[in-house]
Amino acid sequence: MSLNTFGHLFRFTTWGESHGPALGATVDGCPPGVTIDEAMLQQWLDKRRPGQNRNTTQRQEPDAVRILSGVYEGQTTGTPIQLMIENTDQRSRDYGEIARTFRPGHADITYHLKYGLRDPRGGGRSSARETAARVAAGGVARAVLGALVPGLEIKGYMVAMGEMELDRARFDWDAIDRNDFWLPDAAAAPAWEDYLQSLRKAHDSVGAVVEVVARGVPAGLGAPVYGKLDTDLAAAMMSINAVKGVEIGEGMAAARLTGSANADEIFMGENGPEYGSNHAGGILGGISTGQDVVVRFAVKPTSSILTPRRSITIDGQPIEVVTKGRHDPCVGIRAVPVAEAMMACVILDHLLLHRGQVGDGPRGRIG
Amino acid sequence: MSLNTFGHLFRFTTWGESHGPALGATVDGCPPGVTIDEAMLQQWLDKRRPGQNRNTTQRQEPDAVRILSGVYEGQTTGTPIQLMIENTDQRSRDYGEIARTFRPGHADITYHLKYGLRDPRGGGRSSARETAARVAAGGVARAVLGALVPGLEIKGYMVAMGEMELDRARFDWDAIDRNDFWLPDAAAAPAWEDYLQSLRKAHDSVGAVVEVVARGVPAGLGAPVYGKLDTDLAAAMMSINAVKGVEIGEGMAAARLTGSANADEIFMGENGPEYGSNHAGGILGGISTGQDVVVRFAVKPTSSILTPRRSITIDGQPIEVVTKGRHDPCVGIRAVPVAEAMMACVILDHLLLHRGQVGDGPRGRIG
Amino acid sequence: MSLNTFGHLFRFTTWGESHGPALGATVDGCPPGVTIDEAMLQQWLDKRRPGQNRNTTQRQEPDAVRILSGVYEGQTTGTPIQLMIENTDQRSRDYGEIARTFRPGHADITYHLKYGLRDPRGGGRSSARETAARVAAGGVARAVLGALVPGLEIKGYMVAMGEMELDRARFDWDAIDRNDFWLPDAAAAPAWEDYLQSLRKAHDSVGAVVEVVARGVPAGLGAPVYGKLDTDLAAAMMSINAVKGVEIGEGMAAARLTGSANADEIFMGENGPEYGSNHAGGILGGISTGQDVVVRFAVKPTSSILTPRRSITIDGQPIEVVTKGRHDPCVGIRAVPVAEAMMACVILDHLLLHRGQVGDGPRGRIG
Amino acid sequence: MSLNTFGHLFRFTTWGESHGPALGATVDGCPPGVTIDEAMLQQWLDKRRPGQNRNTTQRQEPDAVRILSGVYEGQTTGTPIQLMIENTDQRSRDYGEIARTFRPGHADITYHLKYGLRDPRGGGRSSARETAARVAAGGVARAVLGALVPGLEIKGYMVAMGEMELDRARFDWDAIDRNDFWLPDAAAAPAWEDYLQSLRKAHDSVGAVVEVVARGVPAGLGAPVYGKLDTDLAAAMMSINAVKGVEIGEGMAAARLTGSANADEIFMGENGPEYGSNHAGGILGGISTGQDVVVRFAVKPTSSILTPRRSITIDGQPIEVVTKGRHDPCVGIRAVPVAEAMMACVILDHLLLHRGQVGDGPRGRIG
């Protein structure tokens, strides 16, 4: 059913609510004999951790991950890996007043309609806090990929936020890790910060576009027709809170192109096929080409804002909702490490699937 | 694993190659006691069928669907339904010359790299012909939805094609079925046709954007966190050949909005909650709100064109590829009934999942 | 959901009713590049085919299997393989009289209670005829295993039928294929035949025990805790019509043993570990040891007999049921090739799973 | 893949090793609005808990279960329920000496061959300790069944242990909970205890047969052909440590019966069909009849005994293995609550599946 599970052979199930005692991920199908420890996972959680600068929520959570199973003397054993993150800074009282109210643009109302009840503390299961568990699972995937695919690199970065847009001409892969916005153009970061702070002061929030790139993905990963690499990447990204659109390669802009402009011409290189362009985003027919895999997605603006919005109570009475508490003015920023984690999980999953069905390495030869 | 299977409780597996003896869909999990016959399915296949006008491929296929199992005396029995479509107009010779060549922008090369061999006749498994099987499965889903959710309506239409764009001010739901482009603006169709024919004459093709809307979807369908309604819709659309981007509601444009502009305010109506807008596309937290469910996706231009493109052969030799044969100048047109079918399958699947986990109808009451 | 699907990575979905136009199996996840054709599959179907001698049903079905997809120029392509068997000798009139009656010991009543309707022609979906599709799928699995695991051999045989029991002291592996009862003791076959014919003349039927052995299964297949090799074998056998019990190795008799008697002692052989006995049936902790994998199951006597049994009609009226038509006096005989097919599918599935998660071959070394 | 996951719609994944910090079950698909708390689950864990009398292992574990997610103010919310049991009495030193040795009849060697390493502390993942997590998950299933199917009752009991066998003529349903062997014949318990203690003193162990009965299961649960109720029950029981055989109803003895003796005749009762016998064990064609569902399974004797057995080390050297530590002389005793838990999970799962595909209640009417 996979309703709270992601993946085929490398699978994880996340559990936990924003203000419950803990949350985590149950990872199944991890290959054995891979070196892993809590510190390796923690580096990715630290990247996502809230309260690190004034551009994200001020909630203070150490987000310390514990490995409860599946690892023995620093190596994966092939059995399920339980990753647990305890919640410490919960402040349930911030949320008590809206337990019987539905915030516009938020999952409050749909959880209520579906289940008849919900955990209102901090958004419960629908909180972006769930994504901490994904980042932990993604850390495991990264460790395995590091062992199986030397040279593979996965990086996410912001390309737009409200009125701000990345200048692609200034793209700098190495700059990404050097600013609070994961911008591949470090010089642009102060302007983005000013813009975001002005919105925050206006009691508002804003959306964003994030791009994730995987370099060094072997050719041949993915499978027709419903287990395509791009299908799973689209599902992976769309499953992240607040995501409203997903693109592969050229994305929505492909609609404007002609076939002659869109075709990525093929040449024979030293080590196999090379391509004149990458409109395809590294995927043809659902299977990786060996080029960079490029995924992009849009995150809607945070619904929890201080600007009053009209809504109703559980009794059907009209009410004006103002959401206090500590919220991200742009959830796109912290979505970056989450999307990287999902990308890592999808690629590892398809690597294992390929190995299972076909064997090691691409099967077809060219030249 | 679901690599060629789609769905959770209502599931279908498609099989078959473009120029093999037949293709079809094995549908599992269909509720019993639903009236269904081949004519009901055929109406949807006829909508997708090639060769009906000069805007689509000239391949002539009756696409006659046969029900081989799971239906007794005109009613579904709850057992697997096998839907088979025999191929008749195959002309394998059109494709023989490119069996050892990789068409740029096509899955030829990735199938070869992955599997070491491929069925080159008409694109084999990667052909858009596979979508005929989806339309048949979608016909079953529509019949069941008709029985379980009176008033539910699903319609797809084109909103953009290369330089052409729908004028939303002229949107007419009833016009959709009355022109070859499934345009909600019948008066615009001739201009779209002229544009497409000029591209065809220039030996080129073009991309498109398709939108699919489901009206009358009950609130409460979908599930956190990986079995979300929007996650499954994104996977459904991305799994269609040539799709490069998927949007829900506001889609990629959500990145430009502020939280105050994006929030769909909630009011109490006669029959439950109503909303001041539908930026969310009918889905919050992965669960349907009861509003229209709105999905949009971009289709890249057909790779198979008469304009020469540079590529390589299986021996690694350079070659200029010109794809003859009978191809759609814009695959977006025939993607419309396919996307409707996928939408129907996803909604039915989540309806059954909801019924299984929660029971009939929404569980929460408001007012 | 897998309600009509079996397997994880190597999966098949069967479809079709006893007297519908056709039945078959949709096989997904088959490795590419394996030589296969219809004749290879037909040999196994011929082994299961009815009407070949007087010990099985007299229904005449050629059971000719057609490959409709997934194979190109005699090799698997890695895409779904559709295997179809058309029904020819249906005689629906044999069954018309009991359409509104429930045969004791038969699925008539439970299908009716569950679904509200059923296809009564020949038992519809609950007919043992469904197992023809499994045998076809098993033929694919055997072909792949032949390519991947040289020397692997799978054989089923009868060990008991009513009062008849195999004399293990006379066990002869090579005799199995040389008598109508798949007995590893050819000299015993005439007595078994006399016994069965006397039951048939008495308008009765009888149960049986079948054993299936796989020789040459690599060590390391299977996985804790719910995807164990023995768990999947138990499910595989229990899913066959009329099966009421499944045993691995010592089976139910393990309950009578002490730990000191049951332990299979381990010794170091030329090529790795060897064992002093095989109480375990080749599986420890759900994972294969490298010894023979031994599964045994009991089949209940055919419910469709000429001896009158008391029952009720759909209206709740009492009735005496006498089942005419052409039925096997002992379904255990034809269950032999079916069980072999299921064994082949399970072993291949776990081989691919192992390759996916762990890589080729056992990972641990001894000595 | 479900390698460490069990179930379709009601699913749980267990995680954790015998001597790791904790173990548990991640339960997904639980219906919302069901009252549940830790005390309700604890009662079942207490039933399975070791060290309660001299017939089971002397390891002292409180087995206190904590609910970490999915329950709010005492009610299930429909989101994943994490159940965690911390390990307290681990004594790793008991096992250190055999870390490089393979115990005969134990999963040590197969884990090593498969994964290349294993957690040797207390058997790691292959320890029967994993079943504590199942009992916790089963407690959730029982709570839901209690809400959805009033009157449903599930009880397991021993029917054989080595030379001891239950006298069916003395069967007393109410006696089951009143003796340490879960015997439906309380007067027999002292003899069973004497027998077991004599084996223990002889440094040996013994196997057992356990039977589990579910009374009050609605008709219509289960589904052809691979998601049958009996298929899932067989998998459920076979997945329990040390189980070597599973029977439904008549079980292996069905092989000895004739069709006329085996048929359960049907009569019309006040409230629907009634049956003259229950050879079928409450399941026909994989679907429940409404009669008692009867499952039986054999557990092999504990491999960990003080009697020396010959084996090899990881270096391939011969060694005599004597397993000290605290082990159950008959694991069948503590398998009783585990099997009950699995039965509860399977029945709930099929209840939800039925509700999803067919709707509430049986669909067909009789009379």
C-alpha cells in the first residue's frame, strides 16, 4: 500500500508527529556491509535543522538522530534500520488556540474531513517536521551510494523565491554550500535575504523553486512504464510538504519547444555516448542516460502567517485566522536538503532494482 | 515492485509492444457488480484512436478492446479484468532501417543501455501506443466511479501548444468535446490547426500543456505522506510518455505568490465548507478538499521528426537520423484521453483506499 | 495489494475464468536476454494438461500458450510478458444446473457471499484451471533459472494419496517422470491407479500429499522476517486450489522431535559447509542453506463428486447436490507441475532480490 | 517488497535486534478513531513476556511498550503508529564466545552466508525476541477488531509438545488462560510441565503444535488467488521463528480423506448458512465462510541447547557447540500469543481490504 512508505527495494516508512515524543524512519532493504554511524547522518540533519539563521523558523530542535537497529559495529547488517529523532522544543501551547479552527491553505481541514480527528499540536503529521525523518533516511542512501557509485554527487539549490530569480549565467556549483539560501550565486544571497525579511515583517511568506541535480548517475536506471525514474522522482518531490509542481529537465517549458530544438543530439565520446544538450534532464523513456539528472519543483508559500485570513471553525462559524507560532517565511530553503535526500533514495532504489533485474552495470554496449 | 503496475487497491498492469500481436491491461481490484461492456470502454479508446484527423498520426488502428475475463453477464465479478487490444496495422518495415540507430530524444538508447536489447518495431514498449491500454483501464475506472460517485466528471483539455495558448477568459467546458484539439474554446481551434500543420510541413513537431479537471471529487481522498492524492497524480501523469512536468493547482507559479495571496479562504456554505479560490487545486496535505481537482502537465515535442538530427549507431558511428513513419506532430492531443484515464484510476483507487481504511464517506463533520 | 499477483521482483498476475474466452499470466520483472519460446513453456503445460489418462479429468484442452509480449526474436526484453491460453472445450451446459446451488466444500458459497455474484461456468475464477497460467509463468522462471543457476533442478512427486503412501526406501528420483502419478517409485504406480479407479467408480474422490524438491539452490536466498524463503514458499503452495497444509523439511513432525535430534550438524566439505542431515528442509532463519529445499503440501479431495451431498440453494432451500461434469478424482496429480512452477517462481524471485540487495553470490565466506 | 513488512492495507514493519537498544513495530493503515493506549497493548505483551515461570527462558525483560506516534488523546489518528520496546536485560557476554561459531539448526550460518556479517548478540535479528513487536502490532489489530467486529474472539493453545498430545475430548475453551501451557485442558498441564522439565534437565528441548482459532469472523473475507485468507495466514504463521508447518482446518490429514467425507454439508439456519462440519477450517476458495477459522502450526525444538552438537567456525574449523545462555526449552509456549497477534492482523487486514473493494458487510444474500 505504501501510504507512509517510499521506495521499492530500498524503502523507508516515516512515522511521528510534530509535537509527539519522537519521529523517525524505518529503513528496509539497505545493503549490508556499508559503513555508517550517527555522525554521518547528523551532518545532513544539521543542514535541514531549524533555527540556524533568521531566514527559517526559530523553533530550536537539536534533531539528534539515533540508530536503533540494523547497524552492528559501524556496519549495516542488511536488516531494518530504525532512525529516531526525539522532539524536545515542543511548546504545544502555541497551537492550542487553533485546535478547533482550520487554517486556510493548510491540511487541518482535510485531515479533519478524512479522519474525524487530528493531532493539532504543531500540525501533527502534516507538519514539515516529518521531513527530518526523510533526511535521515537519505543519509543512509547517500552512504550506500558512496560505496556503490564512486563520484556520484547530489546537490540542491534555490532558483527562485517570489520575485527573486537565479541568474543562470552566474551559476557556481561550489557556492551552493556557502550561503543560507543554498544559492549557486553567493553574491545574490544578501538581496534574497532582504527580500525575505521584508516579507516576514509584512507578516507574509513566499514560495520558491528548488532544483536538484545528481551528477554521475549510471546509465540504465529506471524501468518502464510505471516504475520510471522520472515517475518516482516526481512522486518523491510531490510528496514533500507544500510542493505544487515538479519538472524534469526542460519541464513545463518543453511545451513551447519544437522537436528539432528539443532533441538532445548524440555523439560518440571517449567513454561512451555524449549529448549535445540536456533538455531531457538525464532521463529518456524513464531510464537514465548517464547525463546529469535534473529535477525542479515549486513550493507554495507557508500558509501559517500573521496576516489575518478568513476561515471557519469546526462548528462552521466564521473566524479570522492569524497563525502565531514559529514558522518558516519560505519553506523552500529547508526543502533543499529534503529534496536531496529524496533524490538519493530514488537513485539508490533504482540502482538496486537494476542490479536485481539486470545485474551489475549497464547491459548494452555501444561501439 | 509495481514497475509495470499502477495503483494500490485498484491496480492495472499494462503489457505489450507497439508492433507485437497485441497489448492490454490486467486490471485487479475492481469492485464487483458494476455494469460494464466493451462498448463502454470503446468510446474512450475511440477518443484516443489515431488516424481520425490530420492532426494526429496516420496509423490506422481500430483499437478494438476485448474483455477476456472478470466480467460475467455484463457485470464485474471482482476478479481480474483482462483488456486486450490486437494490433493490426503494424508495418514493421517502416522501422527496420533504424533498428541499429538511436533516435535523439527517444528511449532507444536507454533501453539498449539498460537491457542490452530492445524491440525496435515501432518503439516497442516505449511507444505511446502503450497508452491505449491505460485508456481501457481508465474506462473501467470511469464505470465504477459512475456507480459509486454520481455526478463526478473528469475532463482534459489543451491549454498550450508551442506558441499557442488558451485564452482563459473564453473558457467553455462544453466546447471541449467539440473540436479536434479538446480546446475549451472552439473558436480557437482553426488557428491551432494551422499552426500545427505549418510545423508538420516544416518537418517538425511541438510540445503542449494539458490540463485535467475532476469535478465532484468527495473530500477526504488521499493519505499522508507518500500515498498522497497529489503524489499519485504526479506519478500518474509523469508516467505518460513524453511528459516532463506536472502541476497541481497553482503549480510552478506558486513560487511567485505570497502566503496571503495563495491562501484559499474558507467559508461555510449550505452543504459544507466552501472556498474563496482554488490555488490548491483541490488538494491540501495530500487529501482532497471537495473542490475541483486540477492537474496540468507538459508534453515534450515528438522526437520522431523528418528534420535530420545527429546521432550514433550501435557501433558508435556518427549518423544523421531522419525518422519517417507515421508520427503525431503533437502528442499532447492524444495525451488528453490518456490523462483523463489516469485521473479516473487515481481517484477510484483513493476512493477504495479511503473506504478500506476509514469507511464510507468523509468521517469528520463540520458545523 | 497483490491480490491476484504473486512475487516481489519477479511477479506474475493471473487472470481468467475456467470457461471464459481465455486465461493467462502477466509476468513482470523478468530479466532481459534470456532465450525463451512457446515450445519451452508448452512442455510444462503439457505435463499439467488434463485428459491425458484416465486418472485426471476428461476435459480436453490443448492448453496452447501464446507469448503476446516481452519477447523479441526469441529473447526476453525485460518488459512484461503476456502469456495467454485460449479455452476451447468449455461445455458450459454441464454447469448450468448448479448456477444457483452451492456445492459443499467448494468456493461457490464464499464467492457469492463476498461478491454477490460469480461466474458459475466451470467454477469461474476458483477453478483449478487458473493453475495453467501459473505453469506458464513457471516456465519463464525455469528458463531464467536455467541461465542464471546452472545445475538447479526442481521436481515434484506424490508421497501419499488416501490410503496409499510412498515407500521412502524405494525412492528413485529418475522414476518420477515415468509414471502417471509422478511417483518416485514406478513399480507402485499400478496399485495407486487401481485404488484411484475404485474410488472413482464409487463416485468419490481423495486427497494427496505432494513433495517438491529444489536441488542446487544457492545459499543465501531469502530475507528476514516476512520475506523469508519459507514464508513465500508456504504462501505459494497454500495459494494453490484445495491445499490445506504446507510443510518445510521436517514439517509438522518437527513438533515430536527434541532439539538434539533435530539439529542438522555442520561439517566443512570441499566446497563449503556440509550438513549431517536436512531436518530444516534447506532453510534456516528464512534463508537457504545450500541444501535441498524441501516443501510438502496436502491437497484435499475434490469437492465435485457424484455422491449426493446436502446443501442449499441461493434461495436458502435445501437440496441434494450431485456434481456431474468432468472432474479430477485426485487433484493432487495435476498439482505436481503447478507446485514445481510455484517453486521455480519463488526461487527466481529471491535470487533477484538477493542480487538487488546484496549483489551476485553469497557474500559471506567460510574457511 | 515487504521483506520486513507484513500486510496489505493494515501493515506493520518490525525492526530491532535482540540485544540492540530497542525493537518495535511501525504500524501503517490503522483506521482512525479507535481507542487505544499502552496498557491495552501491554496485556498481550505480558502474556508473551519471558521469565514468568520455569517453562520459559529466564531472561528478564519488562517488555514495556511505548506508543510514539499515531495516537492522540487516546485515539488512533489514522497515521503511522510507532510501537517501541526498549531492551534492558541484554547480557551480551553470554553470547560473545559463539560470535565466530555457527550453531546447528540456527540462522547464524545463513545470515553470515547471505550478508557477510551479522549481529551475534542474542541472535540479533533472528532472535524470537522480534516477535514481541508482532504482539504489540497485534494488540492494535485487536483493538480495531473490537471496534469493528463485536464478538470476534481469537485464542491460541497448544495441542502437542513432543510426546504429549491434547485430548480433544476434554477440550475446554475457558481453561486456556488458566495454565502456563495455554492448554484447553487445565488438568493436563502438570504432566506437560513434568515432561518439559525432564527434557530441560537432560539439556534438551522439544517441538510443539499450536492451534489458533478465530470465532466470529464475518463471511466474505479473503480474495482470489494470491491474496487468499489462508495464503496470508500460512505466510503469517510460517514467518514466526522455528515454524516448519502450517495447516488450515483438516490440514495435512485432508490427504487421507475422501471427497464424501471431507465435504462440509450446508444447511439453512436462522441467520444464514450453517455447516455440518468444519473440515475446511472456515475458509473455502480463500474466502471466509463465517465458521471458525482454524489454523495450526508446528514449531521445531529450540536449537540452542546444552547438549553438544558438531559444527564449524567461520574459519571452517570443526567445533563442538554447546549453547549456554537463557533459552526456552519449548518455544511453542511463547509462540501462542505471537500466533494470536498474527491472526488478528491478518483478519483485520482482510476486513479492510474487503471494505475497500466491496464495501461494508458481505454483499451476497442467501434466502
